[in-house]
Amino acid sequence: MIKVGIVGGTGYTGVELLRILAVHPEVSVSCITSRSEAGMPVADMYPNLRGHYDLAFSEPDVKTLAACDLVFFATPHGVAMRMMPELMAAGARVVDLSADFRLKDLDVWASWYGMPHESPEWAEKAVYGLPEVVREEIRTAQLVANPGCYPTAVQLGFLPLLESGLVDPSRLIADAKSGASGAGRQGKIGMLHGEVGESFKAYGASGHRHLPEIRQGLSQACGSEVGVTFVPHLIPMIRGIEATLYAELRDPADFDRLQTLYEERFRDEPFVDVMPFGSHPETRSVRGANSCRMALHRQEQSNIVIVSSVIDNLVKGAAGQAVQNMNIMFALPETMGLEAPALLP
Amino acid sequence: MIKVGIVGGTGYTGVELLRILAVHPEVSVSCITSRSEAGMPVADMYPNLRGHYDLAFSEPDVKTLAACDLVFFATPHGVAMRMMPELMAAGARVVDLSADFRLKDLDVWASWYGMPHESPEWAEKAVYGLPEVVREEIRTAQLVANPGCYPTAVQLGFLPLLESGLVDPSRLIADAKSGASGAGRQGKIGMLHGEVGESFKAYGASGHRHLPEIRQGLSQACGSEVGVTFVPHLIPMIRGIEATLYAELRDPADFDRLQTLYEERFRDEPFVDVMPFGSHPETRSVRGANSCRMALHRQEQSNIVIVSSVIDNLVKGAAGQAVQNMNIMFALPETMGLEAPALLP
Amino acid sequence: MIKVGIVGGTGYTGVELLRILAVHPEVSVSCITSRSEAGMPVADMYPNLRGHYDLAFSEPDVKTLAACDLVFFATPHGVAMRMMPELMAAGARVVDLSADFRLKDLDVWASWYGMPHESPEWAEKAVYGLPEVVREEIRTAQLVANPGCYPTAVQLGFLPLLESGLVDPSRLIADAKSGASGAGRQGKIGMLHGEVGESFKAYGASGHRHLPEIRQGLSQACGSEVGVTFVPHLIPMIRGIEATLYAELRDPADFDRLQTLYEERFRDEPFVDVMPFGSHPETRSVRGANSCRMALHRQEQSNIVIVSSVIDNLVKGAAGQAVQNMNIMFALPETMGLEAPALLP
Amino acid sequence: MIKVGIVGGTGYTGVELLRILAVHPEVSVSCITSRSEAGMPVADMYPNLRGHYDLAFSEPDVKTLAACDLVFFATPHGVAMRMMPELMAAGARVVDLSADFRLKDLDVWASWYGMPHESPEWAEKAVYGLPEVVREEIRTAQLVANPGCYPTAVQLGFLPLLESGLVDPSRLIADAKSGASGAGRQGKIGMLHGEVGESFKAYGASGHRHLPEIRQGLSQACGSEVGVTFVPHLIPMIRGIEATLYAELRDPADFDRLQTLYEERFRDEPFVDVMPFGSHPETRSVRGANSCRMALHRQEQSNIVIVSSVIDNLVKGAAGQAVQNMNIMFALPETMGLEAPALLP
């Protein structure tokens, strides 16, 4: 049994980790921390966990965490980077669901997150944990930076096009939409049901923190700096991200081989599902599941490739991918604990 | 492995059975029928099942069904009763999720369902499968009538009060509310998103088919005919039922022992959770889970007992309870395949 | 033109007053106050008002307010009662949408609102502004206490039964449900979209502040103290209240005259619509409109009268009723500015 | 008073016309037709209209319709084109909300709508009624083809860029999202609440009927054939469209003058609101209102112009724009009957 600790368990990614790990046959959660709720049983805050956990939230303590086989950070940015040097020195292995270790360029990190990075050493050593790209490095990583939700949906959808060099990398557009759980569980007026319900809008259209993460990943896939426009939107629902991606094919004749290209690229990936050409993936088809479904489209004789890619932002976009990374790090079957189909309807 | 057949798999209870059984370690689904969709792979209709089932819908055939260890009926009323005599004669065991075998008084059945009952013999032999009441009879039953969704939430909530004789059985009120999936998956204008969304209403307030089923169950618990008023309402959401129950305590002093009464009544029930006095169960705390959560309330010095009871109408109110019944019938651990926590948020 | 001031305009009842008054031909809004947002144009906070108002929020100032013909209070409880003596002395007329002046028994008020009442004089003089009950007193009132949202839906639905003495007043049950806007526009975690969406629950089931207000109104209608149980619920939608009311008819034979009783009681009421017997009013049929629709039901030969009553909590349950009261106070046609049909779908 | 007839009044655009016209001071609706519902009072189908209309649906009759000053068609495609020659010959004036007269190239029309066009003469004479483009021609038009919902949001958002020639017209992308009411009021399984709720998806991504309409309008604005990719999506809500538009500026230096360009282009337009640069228009800010709000964005030093444009698909995208066209045709103030602010929240 892998002894797991969770830092910052009161948010939506925290409860989602607990939900998934509750049925993972090789994991036992031994501690879950929250400064503000220390002492409260997790099942009092999250009644869906009644009968599944006896655990209460506790004060974060490096020694207790270091005694775990694996620690998940489900904290706001800025927390993990401060605790990491001590935790790493103590030999802990970590999957960090926050944004602290996702960017390699720390000046870019500092400008988007509004503070200097406090753990440059581990920012360099951290493995950006998108298993479909760097599975081998994850196996032995001490620190895995779990990708952001939008970046997961956008990168997976663009990967085959960029790796193959078939599209113009300077003209990528990612129009992405997310349910409200992506904003976390904090008492912000803008996220009230009365504000979010029955409405739709873009946000962060002039620049969003996931833009540099997307650009870093796509540039790596492409081998050169990409030009990408990324506009997120807020959907009046709880879970799910859909990203519609647009890229310009250098040679329109290549349209004929795109479906095969995608199917082959993801043939052995247990959590990426390339649907038939012309399909429309629905976010509900991945609700609660660690899956990314995608499909390709073409309009008339256009040279624009359209990819629609969907994930559950809390699962393949956060806690599920974190558990997938844990499975890889501990040489367990990659799908262990992640087999259940999505909840539909 | 239990070889399972499903009759009528295109509706919401059909896909929910498939979702639950996909991770049941002792079940293999060998056929799923649909006259209208014969030949279509189930994963084409329900993309959440892609990668989980290779099965296609097939024409219903008694011989094939009789070769299964267990057959679930997820059909509209009127279908199961016609196939049952032949299927029973062939030795099949059945859990019927439809309304065909729930009522013992077939005149009442005929008047609410608008047709004569065609299988009186099996209507008599069928066991009304509310495990919390008749677990022992379910073990050996050949035909189990799976309870309706509202009747499950209402009966479980009232049971301790009626079995103990503490309340006036002539003055029971059940104000119940359900998500839209309860109406099934048919192209009715009244169930369009544009009609159901952002609105709330009562329906069937002058009489609903679940009223006689509720009355039958409560009368049995009480030992005499009860007087119950049942008003269902439609909630602009997909899954979930909440029933607020009102009963008049004969002796207000008994209020002090109600919480203990409930906790003891359901102490050994794996799927009934009595929350602390004064709690407010949320439907999302049971979304996707085979659980009924309930809590008791009292206002000032009133003698009115208030019980709030929640289930997922498609799980404890349909497919989950059906699998629970199957587990009992086949002497499996009752919780097998039903252990995952609810999907929250 | 009536010169109107609004105190506390940043909440949902504030913006709703502005929305309604924007097309009222006899009103000009001359000031709207908010301590926290002073200086901000109202259209910056509420973009639906762009092009309708040039006004900015200002610091509340008694002198400025006293110069208005009418002042609406759309404040949390406790604010209006402190400003009222000075404002009344200055000769202002006020419609208070908060709870400060709704209860006549100030001990009861103090125990539910957790503070002593600071303006007993005006609590006594205030007219409880349910026009269908006390229209004549409203005409000349200096201070009108605008009824709460739940109390409006519940009282209107019960009125004919209690005024006529046909039902047992000791056994009233009001099972009420409200959209999330009823909780106001404050950054509470429990009201996030991620918490409210796709879920349903009771709240305040052991006692809610609207209970004493409901009891006061019903007792007055009945001429003696009533026994009423009131359980509110939270619907995953924004606007709308539905209350299902249960009462026990003394003589079941009276069922035959109930529909006529209701129709005659409300014949001249412009904002109460008695639908045909057995109808199911939908909250969307009153969305944005100052209307209460209701319908009666009976189940089989039961002696329980069922009334389903719907309003928009922000309109007939708050701002619309306040404008209706203003129209009465200023001898305008009662429906002025309130004529538009509800927004459906 | 303008005597108005409505053909095909049972759908969402029909009831929306009735809602808007109920408070229009210069209109009296004299007939509303529906073959399937002839005889039924409109207020029985749409309870929000109780008290506003005594009218019942009637069989469509050319003579009766020709006696109206104006006839609105709110029918599926294929109906208006068959009745138009006779109606035009009788001298009627018409605003057709269907797709029948929107496209000038009838081969294109035939290929997208799957039938030959039966009224080429009137297809040529019809004025495509986007008032912001062809107001003068609308004044005297006998037949106005009311624009589609997506085309309204997309064209208005792109217009200044194309008219000014500042962007590359061969690389336009319109990623558009709509609430479910856009699909009309027909009993389709795919539009059930259980299917649409809590999910998001693209649809028609390989080609949608609004694509040729958008291309026609943009090409006209630009003076040459444009290359536009248009992907619609379904939002789990009822009303509202958001379109995020992407275009490539020929000269990035022009970014500085875009805001002024937009503000000047729409300065005198009562129903187009250019919000401050970097704003995020919400669909709820136009719910129920005949308004298009838009805002511009730029990401870092990119040469991609981003425009977010929102409308209510049933108002500025259908019935509201139709009434606006009627006002223009009858020399009434263009905003008459369309002044009320949007319903927010």
C-alpha cells in the first residue's frame, strides 16, 4: 500500500483526490492538511465521503508528510514552492497539482504569478507530468508538476499536428471553455450561482496564466517557438473543459492522413480517445473520468484543421492525472483506480 | 462470473446499469436488447462507454435471455409483464426495473397504468425489492420488482416512524422533488432543456403513479392502511431526488428518541446514512452513488417530525438498487461494484 | 415625476429595482447609495443597465435621501431601523425591502435577527405591505415594510383558506423552494455555482427567519394563532419560488367551492392569477414579472387541500412588490411599470 | 396601431414576438396561426401570456394575413417561401424570421436546406434585414429577411474590421456558442434537459447552415470573398449567444485605433454597445434585450484581434430584431417597445 499525504485538501481538487483514492486498491491516505479547517473530519465538509474516510484535516507538518510515500499538493500557487526544498531533502516524492513547478522560465512564472519563484532548483528538476509526452521521465521523478486543466486539453489536441510539422506553428488558436469548478472553492462574488448560472462569457481574453504553460508545451512539441492565441470562457456548469483548436495545414492534401495520424499517435494511450472524424465530443462523456476525447473536423475545402478536445477539468485536468502520474511513479498499472466510466447523464 | 442480459438498454436506467456493471468484478454483460437500435454499438449511443463495452444492441430474444444468469428489465411499463411467463418458465431470474410487478393489487395497477395486467401469477410471486425491508426474500426470489425512485426515497425516510407506531399514519405528507432524468430519455417537448431549465414546478399533484406504490409500502410497514399525500416536483437538474416528509408525532416527548431510533433501524444498512439531527442532505452527496442519506428536523416545540431524504434517482432509485438486489440474489457481498463515493462537486 | 432614492443598491434587489424603474414612466432615480462602492457607476457593476443610467453609487446621506419623494431600502437587516427615526422625522416616505419592520412582536424579531430592535416606534407604525391584504393602509403609509419573498408566496396561497375558516389552522404545512438569488449577492462558499449547481437540498428546516413572518400574517388572516411548519429548499436556478401548501379541510364537501373561493378572493387583484383547478404553475411563467400564480389540487378523496403558488422572488417577492407599493402610495395606477410579461423561455 | 399577424406562433420565436409586442404601444396582434394547435388560446400554451392576450391560434389563411399591416413568419424553413408570392401579390409587408430569404445564391440555399427554392423572385427582392448595415433599404422593403442568430452576433462583431480593410479577410475564425433555445421547441432527444444539462460540446463543426449566411454578409462588408471558419457550440443554458472572433491585423500598429474605430462605427446604433477595451461581455447582460454588446482584446504583442460579441439569440438574434425592422418599416422610433433593460441576474 502506498501511503499518501495531501496538502491543502479543502478545495475541489482535494476532494476529487479523495474521491478517486477511496477506491484505489493500492493507496491509503494517511494525512490531509488544512490550516483553516484543522480538526474537522473531511466527511463533515464533503458528505459524499461519509463512510469512506475517518480522517480529519490536520496542520501541515513536513515530518509527517515526509513519512508518506507520496505527497499531493492541492494548494494555491506559492505554497508548494516554499515547502518543496525541505520536503525534497527529506526524500519525499511529490505530485504538485498547483502551478508552482510547471514553467521552466522563472521570469515568465514571476510575471504571471506576481511573485519571485522561491525554489529555482526544484523548478528545474521538476518533471512536467503530461504522461502522453514524458512517461519515462515520470517513472523516476521525485517531483512531478501536474499540468493545468486547460493546458492538458489544448496540448493533447494539438500534439500530433505539431510533432508532425504539418501545420503553421505561428497561427494556432485555442478557444477553450470551462465549467465553474475550475475557479476553485473560494467565496468570490463572481463565482456565485447567481452570477455564473444561465450566462456565458469569455474571461482572461487579454491574457491568462495558462497561456505561457500552453506555449511552453506546444513549443517543445514543435521544436520551435509557437504563436498561440488562447481565450478561456466560463460555462454555466460545474465540470468539464472543451477546447476548440484551429490550425492551418501547410498542405491541404495532408487532410487525408490526419485521422490516422491522431489514431496512431494515441493508440497506446489508455486515457486519450480519438473519436471518428466529424464527431462532437461532449464534456459529459468524460465527467468524473480520467479521459481526454477528441475529434477532427474540416469545413468544405478549407485548410483549417479543427480539433475539439474535452476533459473533466478536475480529473484528467487535475486529480485524475495526478493519480495517473502516481501510478507511473510507483510502477502500478497506469489505469489502476481510474477505470470507471464517466457519469452520463 | 454472472452472465447478465439487459432488456431495453437505450434509456437512462439502461446506460446506468452498463456504467455500474462495467466495474463490477463478478459480472459480464452478455446481451443488451433494443428493438429500435438493434445493431448499433452501445458505445456509439453512450460515448462514456467507449473502451468499456464492445457490445451492440440486439433484438430481444427469450432464448438468449434465458441463457443468462440474470436479466434486468429497463423497459417502459407493459413490456416485462408480457415476456415474464415465458422467461420464468425457462428458469431465468429477473430484476425488473419497470413498474410492472411493484403493485400487489392488480386493479389498482390497471387503473394507474391504463391496461389490464397480463401476468397476475408473477405479480403475486414477485418480491418487491427494497432490501432494507425484505432482504431475506430477495435472496431466493426468481423475480424481483425493483422499487420506483420516489417510493425508495419516501419509504426509507418514513420506515422507522411507521414501524415504531410513533406517528399518526393517517396524516403523512411527502413533498418530493426530482431531477429531469426521472422522466426518461424520450423526445417530449415538456422535457426539453428550454422547458425544464431555470424553472421549477409541481407535476402530478392531483395523483401520480408512484402514490399507490408508496401507499402499499407504507401500509405494510405500519400494519394498517395509511393516509399519505404525495406531490412530486421537477428540479432543473439531471440526477437526484429529495423528499421532505412530514408526520405528526402522537406524543411529542418521543422527539427525544427519534435520532436513536433512525440510527438503530439503519445501523447495518450499507446504503442508508442517517446524518446528524438537523443536517441537510444534498442530492449531490449521493450523485452516482447507491446511497440514501437522511436527516431529522423539528421546528420549535412542534409535534411535526420532518425528514429530508435524498437519493440519486438513477442509482439507489433504479440501477444501483437493481445491482444491490442482484448481489443479494447471487450471494455476493451486497456492496460489490457499488463502493465508489458520489461525484461531488 | 417621483424622485426616488435607493439605499444599498449593490445587491440583487437593488439592481432589480433599477431594472424595473428604468421603464417606469413616472419615476426618476436620483440617488443610489453604497458605502463600499461609492463613486462607481451603477452600469459598471451591472452591465445590463448600460445606456439606462448615468448614476454612480454614492455615500448614504440622510439629507439627500430626505429630499427624495420616496426612499427604497435594499439593505441587510439592521441598517434601515437605525436610519429610520431621522428619516421619518425629516418627512421622507419609505418602502423598506429588508426585514427590519416586518414583525410586530419585537422580542420575536430580536430572537431571530440576533440584535435588539432599535426603532420600536416605527416598527409599530410601519404598514406590512402586502397589497392584497392592506391596500388602503398602504395609500397613506409613511413607512411600508415590504414582505419577504417566501412569506409573499405562502401567505397569498393560504389566504382564502384561512380567511374563510374552511381549514384546520393548526395543521398548515408550507414546503417552499427558492432559486439562489434569494441568498443575495455575497461571496459565500455555500452559494458558489460549484456548490449550488446540479444539487437540491432543504435548508433552515429546523427554523428559518421567514417562519415568524409567515405565522404573523397567517394568524392575522385567520383571526387566531396558527400552527404552521415551513421548510425552505434551495433550487439550482437563479430566480423563482414555488411553495406547495397543505391544509386539512374541516369538511371535505367544501372542496367543491374552493376554486370559486380563490377566484373571487383575487378577482380584482392585478398581480394574482388563479389558474384552473389541477394546473401546475411554473416559476418561469412569472420570471421577471410582478405576478403570483397559483393552482389548487386534490388527490382522490382526500381532505387535504394542495396549493401550488409561484412568484419571482426578486419581483413579487421583493422589488416588484416594492414598486407596486410605491404606485399605491403615490396614487398611480397600481400596475404602472409592471406590465411586461414574464421572460419565457 | 399596426395590425400584426404571426405565422407559426408555437415556437420560441413566436412566443418571444408575443412577449415583446405585448408592451409595444403601437401594435395590436390580430392573428397568430398554427396548424397543429388551431383553437388553443396562446395563453394556455404560454402561461406567461395569461392576462396579456385573449387570442387563440388559428389556421393560416392568406386573406386574413393580407389584411394585416405586417406579417411575421416564425416558421421552419420552407414554409414562408411557399406562401410568399401570394402574400406579396396581395400587398402584405412581411418580416420573415426563417431562413428562406436570407441567401441570395439560391444554389447555395438549396444545397444547405435540401430543397429547391420556390420563390426566386422574392429571394432577389428581399432585403436582408441587418439594420446596422442596410437601414435605408429596410424602410421601404416589402419583404425583410430577418438575419439568423449566429450571423447577427458574428457579422456585427466583424463589421468594422472588414469595412475598414484592416484585417486579412481570408483568415477569419468565429467560435460561437449558443443556449439551447436556438434549437427551437421540438421534441428532439438531443435537446432534452438530460442531454443538454451540465455538458458542453461543439456541433455542426464540419459545416452549419449559418456558415453561408455569415460568409455572404462578411463578403459584402469586405467587398470580396472572405475565408471564414465557423464552429457553433451548445451551452447548457436557455438564452444567449457569445461569439469569439479572431482576425489577423495586416499592420499590428493599427491596434491602437481599433477601439475608436468600433466606437465610431456604432456611435448612432441604439442596439450595439461597444464596451471598454479588454471587457468581457456576458450573455446575461443582454438576456431579454435587443442588444449586442461587444469588446476587443489583444494578447501581448500579438497581431490577432479578438472580439467577444454577445446577443440574446431570441431577441437581437430573432424576435427583437424583427420588431426593430418593423419599427423601421413603419417609421416608428426604432427603439419603441424595445427599451427594457436585460434581466440580470
